[in-house]
Amino acid sequence: MELNVPKKLESIYDVDTWIDRCADINTTNLLPKEKILINMSKLRWVSPVGIGALAATLQTLCTQYKIEVLIPDHKSADKVIGYMERMDFFKICPQEVKRAFDRSCDMSIYYDRKRTNQQYTLFELRKVSSYSDVGPLQNSVRDIMRGKIPRNRVSDIASIVGELANNSIEHGGTPCFPCIQYYPSQKKLEIAICDYGIGIVNSLKDVVKSKSSHDLVEKAIFTNASGVVNEDRGRGLIEVQERTFGWSSISEFYVRTHDTAYQVSPKKIKELVTNKYYMGTYYYIVINMSE
């Protein structure tokens, strides 16, 4: 079986397209450890949410199947491979994927180059596996944003990242992959946190009454609904939503979970596209700081 990675993994729509292709496996009779070809040959660009989603889905695929990889192969392939290396993708991705890149091109060009110090604009892709990893994650976010925005807003951003990471670990049941980038010229911050867990719907469906899977997602974001029974939980996503839009009314908040990609607004969620079910939850927040 062949899974074709889209030309771009930039927006929540691109991420949904890729995840829907991964979900095609569920419609086949493919057995565990059978071969899958991941075709990245046409991939030209990834954003923070794109690289996070790629890391999360590859983790799942490599656990279940034997993976072969075609790496980007076009005139501008060096740009996308260079960005992936700069974002530490090859330190995080499954070894089968890294070996495919190492075999297919001279990766020392990327590994050995001198990096510019992006400590205060970039939080490279990482794997956060436990609650003890969340504090250092938040500290790195504070380093990125310190001096660029008011101090209380730095705390807001760190809280958003911490809540999403905790949510993935606690409710998704898997590690998550955060990736954060600040664009100084645009005064724009992109936050992406992706996991390969059971998803919001499966986390809540047995303990929260709802009319549909979409209703469950809305309750997860706007109410105290929680998959943890008999504990005072469930405000994490509420606080993420409130802090995101408390900062800027033109902020963007997206989530892909279960079978649907959503856009979250201050008072409701909007279904953007519904496709096939696939594991994982993929958060993507864009905050415009020039407003």
C-alpha cells in the first residue's frame, strides 16, 4: 500500500488530507507488519502543525507496519528537507524514516551545517511523554516570548501550551509533539501540538452525554466535560480557548480529532471538513500579536 504525503502540510486542511489518507488503511485488509510505502516525493513545505502531524502519524504507522519511505525529490527539495532538519524532525521521527533519508541523500549537508541561534523565535519539534516534560516546555515558550509581549501575555502563551500538552498526555494516552514558531516580521505566533492517542471523542463518549461526536468536541472545549471520572477536571481546553481569544479576537484555533477538522471561535465550533476516523488529536493555534 502507498500513502502519498500532500505537496504541502501547512494548514489544518492539509493535515486533514494527510490524516484521511492514513485512515485509508482501515478500509483495507492490510495485516500488522505488512509493508507501506510513505511517498514524500512531492512534499514541498511543512508548517509547525504539518511537521507535528507528520511525526505523530509516522509514529503510529511505524509501530503497526513495515515502513518504506520515498523522500522529497524535486528542485526545491533541499528547502523542505533543510527546514525539517532545522525543526529537529530527524531527532524525533522513527528510525526507519531517518534511515530512509540518510540512504537517499547526503544528509551530512544538513546535519553538519552551522545553525543560527533561533532560541528566541523557535521551539523545535520535541516529544513530550510525561507531565515532568511540560514544565521545561513552558519555560522554553517563555524564553521565546519574553520581551516581545507584556509579561502577563507570556504567561498566557505558556499556559496554552502546557494545557494542550497535559491534555494530550492525560486524555490521549500517548506522548505529544509540540512545535512552536514566532515570526517577528509578522508578529505572529504559531502553536502546534499533535498526538496519536484515542482522541477527544473516544476519551469522553462513555462518561459524557451527547447528541453526536461533534457535540462531544464542543462540550470538551466549552464545558467542564472530562474523561476523568469523579475528579474536578475539564477546564483545560476552556482556558486554552479563553486565553487564545482573550489575547486577540482574530486569533485562529483549529483542532482535528476523530474524523473532523474544526475551527474554534469564542462561542462555538465550526465543522470545516469531515472525513474518515483516525486516531490522534491535532491542535493548531495562530495568534496575531500586532492587533
